[in-house]
Amino acid sequence: MSDADDGAGHWQERAEAAEAELGRMRVARDERLIRSELKAEAIRRGMVDLDGLRLLDMDAIKMTEAGEIADAGAVLEQLRVDKPWLFGRGGSSSTAASPPRPEPARTRHANELTHDEWMAARAVLLRRR
């Protein structure tokens, strides 16, 4: 065997190791993407405890060619049915519940005011001049 054969074998081994490492990195990237997509969808659906995503079978979840999860909504809806306590409810004191909508201040007509209220409002207006 010549030195050229040893060098070619060495490069071949390095190329195979690099391809294997690239494959592992792609799998790790896909897992991170799947987790982040699921987290975003879970937050949109009102999931209170994101640790509940660990209950999902990640091997069953696949990505599309576009890099999205094909059935993230269906997966999380099934999780909501199976484990409803992981998701917030409208009447709870959870921070996931939306606060009441503020109503615009309604101006009152002068005819609706009591005499004392009218006098106070008049004084405020006169001070502004």
C-alpha cells in the first residue's frame, strides 16, 4: 500500500464521519423546530403548562417540506381532549385568561348631572381658561 492509498482512506473516513455528524445535526435541528412550533401553537391554544408537551410522542410528529408541522393543531387538540387541565379556562384566575375589554368612557350630558356634579365640572372648565 502506498502513502496515497493511506491518505485517500483517511479522507474517506473523515468524509463519512462528517456526513454522519451532519445527519445528527439535521435530526437535532428538526427536533428543535418541532418543539418550537408546538410551543407556539400551544400558547395560541391557551396551554397553561408547557411542560405538558413532554407527554407528546415526538417520534409520531413529522415536518413538511416547508419546515412546518403538518398536524400541530390536531396534535394539540387531542392533547386538550386527553389532558384538559393543561389548558386554561375562561373563568379561572390564570394569567392565560384574557382580561376584560376596557369600555370607552361615556360622556355624561349636563342634564344627567346632579347640581353638585355640575358645579364641580363647571369649576374645572372655568379653571382651564
